[in-house]
Amino acid sequence: METVENGDSSTQAPVQGISVHDFSEKIMEQLVHFHVMKLSGGFFLWIGSGPVLSNLAVAIASKHDSMPLSTLVLGDTSDTTASSLAQRLTKKTKKQVFVSYNLPMTNSNLALLVEDRIKKEMELHPDQF
């Protein structure tokens, strides 16, 4: 295990690496790619059909409310898809979740099917989230 020295003292703290997990699925005639980066205490999830980062949302559990807090860090504030998905995934996993959702909002069923596919992958590979 790698260690890194804490700047203020000589205490050694373990460094946890970032693991990457990719999967794809054809959903409603569209090939959707999923990219998961597991972080210490959370994960980053990118969803899209091409190399675009049009938005980024983050959600974290709150000790004051059963519903996690979420905010859009990057992108169009009128599109709440990424924030809502991050919030639901945080509630499910109890982890900090970053979501970048880069699919067109032409069909609301697509977002539901995408979320179902993510949940299926979480059941198949819980160690990747």
C-alpha cells in the first residue's frame, strides 16, 4: 500500500487509488456509455454517447435531512437530470456522488432506463461504486 506524508506531521496516511469501471448499453436505439471512477468515499459517474462534458452535479448526504444535498457545478441550471440522479444515487449508496449526464432530453423514458441500467450495474458490481 502506498503512503503519503501529511504536510504538518510525520504521520503516514494510506492513499487509496482511483478505480475505473466502464460499461455500455443500447437503450432506446442509442448506444449509451457509462464511465465510473470510484473515489475515496464516493464516485464520479459520466453518462453519454460521445466525448462531451456538458454538465456536472454533485450530491452528498446530510445529517440534517433524509434527502441528500445536491447542486449543479457546471451546465444549464434548467436541466435538473444530473442533480436529481446524483441525489438519488447518494441516497442509495450513502456516498458522495458526482454525475455528468450528457444525453439529449428528447425522451423522458430514456433517463429512467439509464437510471435502471446504473442500478443493475451497481447490483452486478457493487465494488466498482
